[in-house]
Amino acid sequence: MASLQSVFPKAVNVFGEIKYSERDLWRNVLIVALEDAIGKGLKQYGIGQDYKCERALAYFLEPNRDFVLVCHYAGFDHEYVRMKVKKYIKEKKNGRTNR
């Protein structure tokens, strides 16, 4: 399975670039949303986990202004992120493991 890191490039200052705290915050928002979409770390609190995953996945797959804005703040193209998430989910459903 592809790692979450392959969906979103590292937000770490590896090459001496200027660090942008706000950009990194929004990148983490996307990472947490993807973790929710795949069910990583979700706890049961009355609403079924499947429903939570479906709603979180819809955030990536269904057109919405919030997603476009978060991607913009994160420094990503929303269409590219959507394409990568679709690919990741497809690989996850097919049982591929790319570690």
C-alpha cells in the first residue's frame, strides 16, 4: 500500500527552504483528513466508523470549496491532490502494498 507520505510531500525543511508554519499547518489538516478517510485512528462514539470514513472520503472526492481552499493554503493543486487520493484509495482497495 502506498504510504500517506507519498500522497503529501514532506513538509520538512530538508533543502534549506524557508519554513512556512501556516502552509505546514494546512498540509497537516489534509493528512489528518486522509487518515480519517481511511479509518486510521477513528474511535467509535455513536456514529458508525464506515459513515465517518465515507464522509471524510467525500471531502476529497466530491467537489467542495473548503477542499480547494485548504489545498491552496497548503501550497498544493487541489486537482493533483484529488487525483493522488483517488489513486491511493484504489491501491488500498486492491490490497497493494508499496512499503
